Amino acid sequence: MQILKPHVHLKKENATNEYHIHVVTWMDYTRFKADGYEPISTTPVNGIFSVVLKVAEDDSVPNMKMLTPVVHTLTLTGVNLSSSAPFVEVIVINSSDSDTEVGKRKTHQDDADDSSMPGTIRT
């Protein structure tokens, strides 16, 4: 397990050609929580769609040095992965610390699967 490096699960809905990501970022202190994401551009830059996820420090939570998962799950609306734009790069920033980057990871469209996302119920 890598601390501060997002673990990305890319999922493709074959029926709609829509992509989803489920990201777990392991933090080294308990005070961190998910704090949303920045608007996602539907235009790739050099074949890469960037997704910026935010974490924040929650002062109401005891600050213990303990592995803490921060989870983001979202639909990549309007993102069309293709052979000319096959990558999604996930960047995690700390919105409580001047948007300092805390980790990033790139994934390829070939890594997408059509399995159920954690917490998703298939009907």
C-alpha cells in the first residue's frame, strides 16, 4: 500500500460508454476527509483527462497517526476515452493547505472493467 498515492478503479458502462472512477487515497492521519473535486474538463491535454480530487483536514476529528482511507467515487460525464486520448490522471490536492498536491496516479482506458463498483448494487 502506498500512502498519499491514489488507488484508482476505472469502470466502463458498456451500454452507455460512460466511465466512472472509484478512488481510495490512504492518508497517514485521521483528520483527512473527502472534499469534492474540481470541474472535469471534457477536452484532453496530450491524451490525458485530468481529474482533481480534494481532501480536507477536519479539525473536529482527533488527529491520530493512523492509516485513514479517503474515498471519492464519481462519474466522468463527457469524458470519451479513445486511442488518441486514453488516459485519466487523478491528482489529489489538500484544499486545507493552499491546494497542495498530495498524490497522483495515471490509468489507461484498457484498465477499465465492467465489474460493479464497491457499494454498487446491480439490478
